[in-house]
Amino acid sequence: MMNYFNKSIFRMTIILIAVFIVMTVVLLVTPLKFADDNYMERYEAIRFACLPAAIVLTLLGTLKKTDSEAVKAIKIVITVGAAFVSVVVLYIGAFAGGMCGWSVDKVLFYNRKDKGTRIVIREFGCGATDGGPPIYNVSKITTIRPCFIWVTRADTTRLDASVWIPADGEVN
């Protein structure tokens, strides 16, 4: 019974680690983004708490009764070291990119059929850590789910008036 429990926990932790890795890569390399900072902060908090714990819990699947004491010690040191490295990487990532971000400055157009799709002016800035002016970008934002959006560049010179309604420069 205990062996089944250990295997189940091991498999769940491997799946959780894989989900965190895939989710992070998808958010970095695709236009998929969190809809607002609250969702991102929740994801980061869960990742900070769960990833190192999941790495340590993989010991339930890697430690074997037949392993010598030296092999067990090596597995424990490597696993705890990997958990520590994950914490360091998470902190570096939080501080390296956590101060800067995109925000919607102004809504320019709404999609006539889907109000969740809009063309906006987005602003990239780093708050007090950045002395320069913000970077502006015209983007099309499509709401995928309440917590996810799909952000792509938009060319307002080629808009179809039958699809897009002017938003009269609403400020977000």
C-alpha cells in the first residue's frame, strides 16, 4: 500500500513539475499572457511554493530500498540541491522581470461581434526602476478565458470598419 502511495505521489509531482515548465515556456514564447497581474501573482505564488516541494517529493520515487546508503545520500543531495537551484532561479526570474511589464494605456477599437477582442495601446515600463519613457505598442488583445489573453501586434491602417467599432479612446 505504501509503495502504491509513493508511486502516486511521485507521478503527481513529475506531472506538476512538467506543467510548471511547459506553462512557463508557453507564456514566454507565445502571445498567450495572463489577463492581469493578479493571475500572474497567483501563478508565481503557487509555483514558488509547489515547485521546490515537488522536486523534493520526487524522492518518493527515486529512493529504493535496495539502494546503498551512499547512493541514497547522493540522490538526496542532488534532489535537495535541485530544489534549492529552483528557488534561486525563481527569485532571479521574479526580480529580473518582475519590475517591468505591459499595461493597457488606451482602448482604441472593439470587435463588433466579440467585445473581448479589442485593439489597444499598450505601454511597457519598469516603474521607478526605469528613468526612460515608456515604450508604446498597438496590439490586438483577444480574451481566451477570464485569466488568459492572446496579444498580437495590430495594424490600425488596415482595419475593416464593419468589424471594428471605435472606442473613443477609453482609458483603462
